[in-house]
Amino acid sequence: MKYFIGIVILLFGIYIISDLALKTRYTRKRLSKRENKSRKF
């Protein structure tokens, strides 16, 4: 049971990191085209 919880947390962390990386990549592309002040987190 301990190992299962660890694996779930690990996968969740990887998912969050990849999701943030994709979001930053998209926002950078949009910012390079035109400045969007409403798109700041």
C-alpha cells in the first residue's frame, strides 16, 4: 500500500510539471506574437 501511494504521488507530480511546462510554452508563444497583460498568472 505504501508503494502504491508513492507511485500515485510521483505520477501526479510528473503530470503537474509537464502541464506547467506546456502552459508556459503556449503563453510564451502568445506573448511573442502580442503582449497580453490579462494572461499573467
